[in-house]
Amino acid sequence: MNNSAFRALSYGVYVLSTWDNGRPTGCTVNSVVQITSSPATVAVSVNKNNYTHECIERSGNFAISVLHEQSDPSIIGTFGFSSGRDTDKFDKVDYSVKGMLPVVNNAAAYIVCEVEKTLETDTHTVFLGKVTDADVLENKPPMTYSYYHNVIKGKTAKNAPTYIEEKAEKGKWVCSICGYVYDGETPFEDLPDDFRCPVCKQPKSAFVKK
């Protein structure tokens, strides 16, 4: 089976958020779909290993921040390549509370939901949410999964439902945290010491040569 066929499907890039006993937390997801328009219902697929999954089960609510093409790529790295168990992901991210849930301000729109039902698979839970609040934040094109990969050159977190293991070309410098492949014109060795991964903001020392 050629798993690359799944990439012909359309995906977006979102921050899924909820409360962790009064503290905002969340993760990056790409599998969100509107199920019905009336009553407004959406579904999101979340890896059971994600701390956000545990928090949504406890709280019974979640919010989706729809990132746009100009959203800071570091938002994706912050929420996609670290765990809310030991990281305050919202510490350096501008956010607001909408419909009683935390949402990222640097986004095209937000959708707030109350969990109605769940569908269980071996590795993921699909949370079916009744929409309780939604609004447009910035009138900019939503970021697609294709844009994230082809323009930003970002990689997919291993917990994502769309994760497919990729191997970088030999001789390429790769971020060991998020998998970003450096392909700039300046040789990697000549980059300044304060260079950081544009996706997850890890230092130059986090890169390894493949």
C-alpha cells in the first residue's frame, strides 16, 4: 500500500486547545472536519498519547484555532513538538479566551466546541463536538497542510494521524526535534550561532547531518 496516496486528501493546520485544571494547553492537529451545519458540529482526530487528549476527556470541551498562511510557524512547532505535560505552551503565545476556552490570536478563525460523542480507534480518538462559539479573527487564507509542507517546509509530528516517516537526502541538515530540513543558500556550517529552527525554534545544536 502506498501511504502517500493519503496526501491527496485535503487537510488544514490547526491548534487544538482546552484547559488543564485552569491552565491553557493544546497541540497541533491537521484532521478537523465539519460534520453538519445545523446544528453546527465538527470532528477532530487526536492521538491518545497526546496530553491534550487527556485534558479534553477531563474538561469535555475543546477549541480549534485555524491557522492562516501568515501565522507564525513557531506556533506550529510550539504546539506540535513538545508536551503539555511538562511545557506551558501558551506561555509565549498571544491568546484570548473565547467562549470560555483559550484560542490563538494569530489565526484566521476559531471554533469552540462541547464534546458530544467519541469514536475510538487503536491509536486515536475522534471527538465529535457541538459548536458553541465561532468567529473570524483575521481575513487571511487558511493554511493548508500542503502549504505547510511545500512553502514553510515543515514536518509532521509523529502523533499526527497523517504522519508518514520521511528520510532526508544524504548531506542535509535536519532538526532532530521537528524534522525540518535546512535547504537555504548559506551553508549550514556558516550560519550564525544564534540560528534557530524556523518551525520549532530549537537552536542550531539541535540539527544533525543525515
